Amino acid sequence: MSGPYVDYGFLCDFDSRNIYLFDCVTRRLLTVRNTYNPRELVLGKFYSARHMVIKEHDVEEKFRRNVKFYADGFDVTADTIATMPNNLPGLEKFHGKIWSQYLGFLRDPRNKFAETMCGGELGWVTVRYAPDGDTVFEIIDVAQSCTFNIPKEELLPTPWSPEYSEWVPPQHHPFAFIIHNKHRPLSRKSCFVKHAVCIETNIFNHAFNSKKEGSSDKCDHLFTLNLGMIRSLKPVKIGAWYQHEVNEKRGGRKGIKDLEQYHAITASKLFEIEAPIPTEVVNGNVEFEVEFPFNHDMLESLQNRNIGNWFQRSKGLKKDSHFWNQYLGRVEIYPKEAMEIIQMVETYRQDLLEPFKSEPITVVGEVVRHRNSFKNNKTYPENGIFLVRSIIGIKDVKGKTINV
């Protein structure tokens, strides 16, 4: 199965931005950023793909027997086994559905499978890669008068059987991805960074060693969710986003074991990518437009909300207010911006009927690098590298901008 820094699958398509691998284990089409030489890519082949390295990989025996991919020019087809449910009470929602335990649900626009097979039978089908909605493949042919059996231990539950459980990607809070021990060598998984943004360029390199030949007194700063602020000794562009790996000085026999993370690692194999959130450079400073949920309890206590005078009430706003973003980590909200958020929300809600006053509200804010980012990096994620500088507006539960 694919993992956090390496993906496995049959190559079904590629373009300048991404390659598309089909993973037969999870029956999902994986979108992987294309950091590869197009001459390395052959449609229909099974690959292991990680940052800037893609290799043809051995196919598991059960897939080799029961799934065969081919390519004819730019068309990818596959031979595999499929089945459909019996026409029984309780299975009405699966009526007409064709299922492959390796490719998932298959479209059958010409009804070829139902005309050839009976419910519960396994049959050979030829499908073509044609992603549409929640299906990836479409049946183009069915082997006539040919049922098939596979060993019971290899037969997987169908979606209409009680034993079936659908694979769901795990959902993690951004906090779960952060490396907290800054003196421990990074794992191989942690040395891969999917999203990093350059927030400072041509600044003093705090790891500079004048006694070491080749040590540079200048560097650039990238921010990554899992590692915080790290150095790049390769030139990068302010405000640009990158996928990259990390050079680690603490690994191996000759590694400097007690080196702190900021001094021990640098970005390597940098590959510029599209910005995952709106990003702009203004007068040399990077600005982000970020949406986050309104959380009143994070901004002030219930007791403080009962104070009528805003001058007094503002003094009781929490000093450690923040929210979490999947790309920027912990983002600080200071009392001035917290007060503006609360006032906007309360103004909007004051004329609403009671059931609607508790509906979720989204805040849109302008986020910038914290003025104490280097200091905060030493204790990240307890302190954020970014802060909310201004409030752009709020949105209702349907995502509509609210004018207040």
C-alpha cells in the first residue's frame, strides 16, 4: 500500500503537473506530483514513486494473476475479474452495479456484463481507464461463456456483503504531523516535505561556521508544517511553494547526534509547486489568505462575554488564541484581531432567529510571518510562526460572504 513518502500503482496517465497511479489495494486513483523525466514513464507499468525517483516495481502475485494492465498509445486497458450482486431483497441499491475487487466499481454503459453473467459469478472483463465521478474504469468487453474462480483466501468481500468495509483515508489534526523532539534524527518519512513555502531570503545563517570551509553566512528560510522553519542553502524565491527532501546531519555513524534541528537540517531536491492557499508577496513580505472556523471559546471565556463595555471586555480576551492550518501550522490571533472577529460575528447574529445563531461561521483572515518567527521556531508548535494581521471578512454555513 502507498505511504506518506512513497506511492505504488499502475501508471494510468500523466501530465506536466501530476502522474496518476492506480492502487489496487485501496482501489483508489492516486494523484502524485510529477517530479519525473517523462522518458521514465511508461503507461500500464507498475511503479513505486517518491520525490524525484520513480522505479518500476514488482507486482504482487495475486495482482499478477488477476489484473493485467496494457497500454496502446495513450489508452490504458486492463483485464481483470468482476462480479455483480444477485437480484435479492435488500440489495436494490446495488442493482446493475459491477464490482472488481481490485479496481472497484466499473461502469458498464452497454450493459455487457449483465447480458453475459449471472449474479454472484466471477467473470473476466476488459476495461479501459476513463475516470468519471467515483469510478475509474469502464467495461469495453466481457469474456463469453467464461466464469472464473479464485482461492477463497484471496476472495475479498463485495460492497453488498456484511463483511465489507471501505478503506477510508485517516484524518489527522495538523498537530499530529509535527516533529516535537528537535534533537532526535529525523525518520526517513519525516525527511520528505510535500508543502513548504519560502518566507525569508538572503538572511544571516545562524548555523554559519566561519572555521568550516564552504559554510555560508547567508541562507533562506522555508516553513514546513512538520518541521517548522528550516534553512535552504539553495536559492529559492520568496513566496514560492516547494516540495522537497531534507538533508540530515545527525544520521549515520558520523552524524552529530546532539545537534538541534534548525542547525542539523537543510532543504534539498527542491521542486517548485503551485501554492495550495492564496499567497502573495507585498513589499518583500509573504501574505496568505486563510479561512478558519470561528471558535468563540478560543478567543474569550463565557464569563468575559457578559461584559457590556468593550473597553473592559477587550482586556479579558485570551492572549493565547490561535487556530490550526494544514499548511501553516499554528497561527496566532492577538486580542485586537480577536475583538474584530467577535464584533463581526455578534453583529451578524444579533438579528438571527435562535436556531441559526449557533450555525458555524468561517473567518477569512490575512496571515503573515510573525515578527518573532526565529524565536518562536525554537518552541514551535507551542508558539506559531505566523499570525493573523487583519480580518478580511466572515462567511456563513453555506460559504457565502456576510456583509456586516
